Amino acid sequence: MKLEDLTHEQQEKISEFGVNTWYVLELLGDYKKDPGSVSDNWKCYYVQNHSSKSS
């Protein structure tokens, strides 16, 4: 998953992770492929912040 694949709002939200943005994007890619592959905490985060744009 690339930052450019997200909406502007999603980019701003995920960029709050600073130098760890790459990790959060990697988890998002995993989540979109298989939601069961990430922890429940990350599932909640992605449902709340990244459900408006499909892959």
C-alpha cells in the first residue's frame, strides 16, 4: 500500500504516525488483503479511519 493510494483525509490521519507511517501502511495492505491478519486494535483503527475508500 502506498500513501498515494489513500484519500487526502486518510493521508493526513496516517501521517500522524511520523517515521512509522511505512509500518502502518504495510499493516493496512495486510488488512485489506486479509482483515484477520492484523490485531483487533488495528482492525478498529482501519475500520474507523480507512473504510471510505476501497482497495
